[in-house]
Amino acid sequence: MLSFLCRRINKLTIIIPLAIGVIIAISQFILNVLSYLQESNHFYETVYTKWLAIDPFSIPNVLFYLILPLLAAIPCGMLLKSDLKSGYFNYLKLRFPLKKIYINYFSLNFFIGSLSVIFPLIINFFLFCLIYPLHKPDFLLNNNLLIISQNTLFVNLYYTHPFIHVCLFIIFTGIWGGLFTSFVMVNSLWMSNYMMSLISGFALQLLLIVINSLFTLPNQITYVPASFLRETSDANVSLVSTSIVTLLMIVYIVIVCKIGGKKLVD
């Protein structure tokens, strides 16, 4: 079943977002290395204080997390829409059960969306591992970075087991990459405009940024994915608000998916 769907994916739509993500990741690495080579004291530097997700105010960091919904959705967020329009979906219905088709579309979509945002982060982290030492960050030596509980989830884990902390945030970012592209896919079932469907995840991100600036939570806690997906955020974060936003995203996708599934039966 998946082999049928993989044939439908335009390889260029996978390569371009991956290339953009990798270029951003490499550019952030180069900028940091140039600064690193000019410094005389490297004792306090570590990969865990320099890589992309921990560098909240650099342009590459802001750009990567801002356009993350597009990087995730471009590869195959519109695959189901395209197959419905071309009639290929009806061909699949003749060969496979509808439930199996539906599950495979979303599984492939989620996986590729996740991979599109995880891969640049892994490349970036690996490059930093080649240059910077891997010792644990120190709260006193690195206090200028202000990596504290207000802007970093599981901050104790960050200082005690930083690699596990990195892995958790890479996985969490990948999950949101899958959620963003699933969001686009379910929206494409009821939105007639192709481009509007494709950018709906990015539009949601921008909308949340605007709403967050107008209606703030207590303690200025953010509910914008572009902020709370970073290992260290540019705003205050909360596990509760992050979990609620993630849950609401999942609920929306499931509800619209069920509604859209009825359309696929017709």
C-alpha cells in the first residue's frame, strides 16, 4: 500500500524543504564557528550551549522555527488533495479498504513531515559535535545564557543529562512537524484553494504569534509553537500550556479527519 503512495510523491517537494532546512542549520553553525574561532577562552563553550535549538535569538533559529510548518507540509501535505483531484484515490479504493488507505496516507504524511524538520536539527547538532566539546553545561559558567526553568522545559534534565534533553526536543519538534503537515492534510479536505490549504499551518503559526502578543497568559507564558519547540525559548514556557496546545492540535486533526473521512466514502 505504501509503495503505491510513495510513487505519487514528487521527490523535488521533499528535496527542496530539506535543503532549505539544512541550509539554515549549516548557516547557524558557520556563524557560531566564526565567532568561536575569534574567542580566546573556549573553556565554557559546549555543543549544548551553541547548537540551533539552544540559540533562541539568532536569525537562523528564528527563521527555522517560524517556517517549520512549511518545511513539514510541503513534501506531501497536499498529497491526499492531489490524489482526490486526479482520481488516483478512487483507483486505490478499488484495491484496498478505505480505512487502510486513510491510515497509510496519514502515516506517510506524518513520517515525512517529521523527518523534514528532524533531519536539519540532527545535521546541525552533529556539526557542532565535531567542533565544540561535549561536556555538560554549567549553570554558573553559562549563566549569561539564562537557561533557566522559566524559558526551558525540564531544565534540571538539561544540566544533568543534556544529550537526553536534546533528543527529547528533537523528537518533540518532529512530532509537531507531523502535526503541522497533518493539519494541512485535513484542511485540504474542505478548503478548495490549494495554496491556502498548503500554508494553513504557517498561517496558524502567524495567527498564534499575533494572538499571543495581544492576549498574554499569566507570567507571559507563550503558547506559540515557534517559541516552545526550542530547547531554550525566547519567552517563558510552561509544560501545561505546551501540552494543552499540543492536545488541541491533535483533537482538531482527529475531528476534521473524521468529518473528512465521511467525504471520502462518498
